[in-house]
Amino acid sequence: MPTVTFMLIDQMLSTGTVLPLEMLRGAESRARAERSTTKTKTDANRGEGASADKKNTPLNLVTASIDGQPVKSRSGFTLAPDVALADAPDSDIIYLPALWRNPRPALRRSKALLDWLSEQAEKGAAISAVGTGVCFLAEAGLLDGKPATTHWHYFDQFAASYPEVKLKRQYFITQADKLFCAASVNALADVTVHLIRQLYGPSIASHVERNFSHEIRRPFEEIAYSEGAVHLHPDEEIVQAQTWLKQHCSEDVKLSEVAKYFDMSVRSFNRRFKLATGQTPLQYLQNVRVDMARELLQSSNLSVNEIAEKVGYQDMGHFTALFKKFLSTTPSEYRTTVRAKLFRVNT
């Protein structure tokens, strides 16, 4: 059971905690609902799209404060933690909230938190910080030599306080290995969708994204500055194969010919690809095509038929079934949802 810990800090902006918490609860609830409706499916249908293991993942969501006492948010609400930091469990994901204005007073009171963050990072936790909450990562030395971003109002002070950090002012999101920095709550929502995708797969991530953010959003991979992202792997030939599949995804791709192009047997190609990426070549190609279709549905006026052809599918029925398998909605329904705000008539 993955553990997600939300740090509560005096004078925090509560949206940096409440929004991702509710999004994760939404993902967990959706996964539970999908699981209950697919109990009778045979094992032959498992492993397509998001794995069954991912969909069976409950979450342990924990709130913690440094001393275990309630904290007062900037809005005046008092937030009661589940545990004191000393009793906080080892975490798979940690969220650090933004603080109102100058974070320095809170940083001076947070040595125990900084030590805990370093310890958790060493154990492999993914840590997400928003706005001035990024200062906790920088103060702990976790961002030395790595990219980061923060709220625009604090750029100059951050650069002066942490010259060893590679501040990326033009990005709303940065990723360095498992450290995520978000400049705003909207950017934090994108990070959370990305983490939900890793926990539960693309179908549930898309469901959460569409329910919490109807406006068009570009994929995390396109908007984030990533350095040492955790999905990278050392198999150079498979990296080249991934690039080739992306470049030729709109064509009639025969994976046996791709394997031959890279001088491998089909069996060896499938084995190495799965070992490196966690997906078969076919699953990877399907993911690439569905992501490309999502972008075209959001940003173009091409018909669904035209989009199907552009991403390599001549059979409209097959394309629709595949899209629905990955994102739990049809292409037409997806377009209606994500473009509703742009094309709504004012009354």
C-alpha cells in the first residue's frame, strides 16, 4: 500500500495540500469502482493498458506536522495532523505546501523536517513541493546542482539564497529524479496527475484530470523540465527503438520489421523492451498513439476519423475501443469534456 504524506506547516496555503489529497482520493475511488465492474473479466484480458495490479492499489494518505500539533493555515483554518513527524511512516510520495510570503521563519524552525526529507529522499521517496515550499528541498540540500522552480514572486530571493540550484524561471514544473517542483497550484495539479498515472495508469489519471480540470492541459512530459526522470533506462538500443516508434507511429508499423531493423529477433526485442520500459513494444506504441490522439482532440479541429488515420489506425472501431481502454472514455466524449470551456457560448 503506497504511503503519501502531506506535511502541514504553520501559515501554509492549504490548497497545496487539499487539492492533491482530493485528487488522489478521487483516483483511489475510481480504481475501486473500475475494479468492482471488471471482477468477472478473464486473465486473458488483464495487462492491457493500465495493469490490474495498478488498479488494485489502495493508498495510505497521512498528514503530519513537525510536533504533531494542529497548524493554522493562511486562510485561518486550523488543520489537525494525523501524526507528529517523529511518528510519520516511510513514504512513497511526500507533498510540501507553499507558505505565505517569506518562508525563512518557518525554515528556521524546521531542522527536523529537513533531516526527515533527506532521509526519505535517500530511501527513494518522490517529493513534490509547490511555490515557496520548494525552499524546504533547497534548504535540505536536495536540489544542489539540480533544476527547480518556485513562485515567480520569489525568484530573485530564491536565486540569491540557493545559488547552487539551477533555477528554471521559464518552467512551471521541474523534475530531477524523484524531486518535483511546481510553481503554482495549477502546476501542482499537473504533477499530481503525473503521479496518479504512475500509480494507477493512464485511464484513471485521465479520469481525475477531466474531473478536476476541464480546461485543456498539455501532458506533463511536454511542460516539465526533467532531468534524470525515473522512466529513463540504460538500454541505448531500446531508447533508439522508442524514438523510432514515436517518429513512425502514424505509419503501418510491423513490430517484427522494427525488431529486424534493430538487428534483434522478435523474442529478444520484446524481452529487452519490456525489461527496459515495463511495457511491450505494442503497448508502448499504443500509448504513443493514444497520447498523440489526445493532443489532436484537444488542439485541432480534425474529425475523429482524421485523427484516427493520423495516429496509424484505419479501423475507426478499433481506434475508439483502444482509446476507451486507455482513457475510459470515447474520443468524442473526451473532446467534448476538455474543450467545453473554450467553446462555451456566453449567455
